[in-house]
Amino acid sequence: MCKYLSIDIGGTNIKFGLFDKSGNLITKDYTSTPNNISDFGKTIDKIVKKYLVNIKGIAVSVPGKVDSKTGIVYHGGSLHYLDQFNFKHILGNKYHVPVEVENDGRAATLAEIWRGSMHNIANGAVIILGTGVGGGIIVNGKILRGFHDQAGEISFITLGRTIDQNNIVGKLCSALNMIEKCAKHKNLSNIDDGKKVFEAINNEDPAIWTIFKDYCAAIATTILNIHSVIDIQRVAIGGGISNQPVLLRQIKVELFTAVEKSPKIAKNIELPEIVTTTFLSDANLYGGLYNFLNQQTEYKDNEL
């Protein structure tokens, strides 16, 4: 049976999983992401050599601007040492197996198209809320890539009149930023304590409810902006905080409220369905594999 190694490179951890060709996850693990290229190479080498004798290829998902055809990471996001790193060339030549690479947000979107919330959806959007904001846009059932291969960079949508870092979706809709802001208002000793923050949010604690409400309103505005241009059928919200039912509920409230305040918008815009993503922390492993299978000529019957 053909097996494949899928590697999800994140800013904090590198996750990796062994899959069969049907997309069944056989085993998975993770390790810390190194902070320099030398240690990164050693870490990847250790991961690959553990499975190399059993695999027919390597799938990679990585943050930043990625050319999935050439395998080049033009900008590695927070992992600057990956700038200009060519995964297909370097890993392929070293391990003598096919290698495919994709942006992490698109990988998560591909997972949803393949076996998740976007399966059989013609037009949709996946929004992943984390340290920043990732995701992808789906048009006619396929990932929208754009002329410069940068379509779906939701993080750079501007929600204010001034175009700067403080007014972009990546800042205003960052789950980490929202949690830290709430934690500071609650004087929590650990500003990353999402559990305590959401306990307070679920109780509509007045000290932080406005912060959370504004956060959901920013996400709702982002959805409306995307929807006004593409006319999407469904939006899937992902990321760790999407496990909190209050998040999806309040996004829907804010979106409905915003539209109802403008009769012109209400008359002309039919709102999309809003759901949570099917895949959570393993989304990029599945999506990276799906990208691999579709890029390889042996699996062209499922071409994207």
C-alpha cells in the first residue's frame, strides 16, 4: 500500500503524519519548530528518515507566500529563514521521492474541500483564526489562486480608512490578540490563558464582552466584504477558538445586525451559511496530502 508523509510547518510546532493514499491518517506526532535554518534541516531530516523506507512522497504545508508549482517559499512568514527555500528541489534531491508544498491557509482549505465543510461547495471561504488569519477562497469548487498566486490572503484585507498594520484583518481578527487583550482587562497572570478568557466570555463578563463583541464584528465585516465580491455559499470558521460555540453564534449575530442596519444591503445581499471547519489541528496535514496527490500525475483524475 502506498504511504505518504505529510509535514505541517508552523511557527511553534512541526506536525507530521503518515497517510495512506485514501487519506487515512495512520500515525502522527509533532516537534518544536527550530529558530534557524541549520536546526530546521536537522529536524526535517530526522522526521523524514523515520518514515523514508515506507513512503512514496512528501507533502509540506508552510506559512508565507508559496509557489506550489515550483516549490519555492518566497516569504516564510514568521519563519524568515525559509525565505527562498525550495522544498521540491532540496527535499526531493536529498530523499529521492516526489515533494509538493502549499501555503498553510490553502492547505487547510484543501482539506475542507476534500473531506470537510467545503465538499461539493461551488463558492466558499475558509477563515482560520489563530496568531494571524489564514484561509482560502473557493470559486467553482477550486482554490482561487489569482494572477500573482496570492488570492485568498484574507489577512491583508483592510477594515479601516487608513491602510496600515493596525487596520488589517490579520491584526483585528487575530485570536491571539483578542485573547491577550481580554486577559489584560481581566488582570490574568497568564495573558495566553484562553480557557479563562472564554469562561468569562461565556458569562458575558462586562469587563471583556465588548472586546469579544467587537472582535466578532470585525470577522462579520470580513465575511461581508468577501461575500459582496464573490457571492459565497458557505463560510467555514476554523482555528482553535472555533471550538467555542459562542464564537460562531456571535459572528452570526454581528453579521445579521450589520446588514439589518442598512436596508440597501439587506435588500440586495443574501447572507451565506456560516459553519465551523471539519478539520481542526490536523487540517494542514490532510490538505497538504490532498495538494500532493493532485499535483502528482499519478492522481490526475482528482485534479483541482
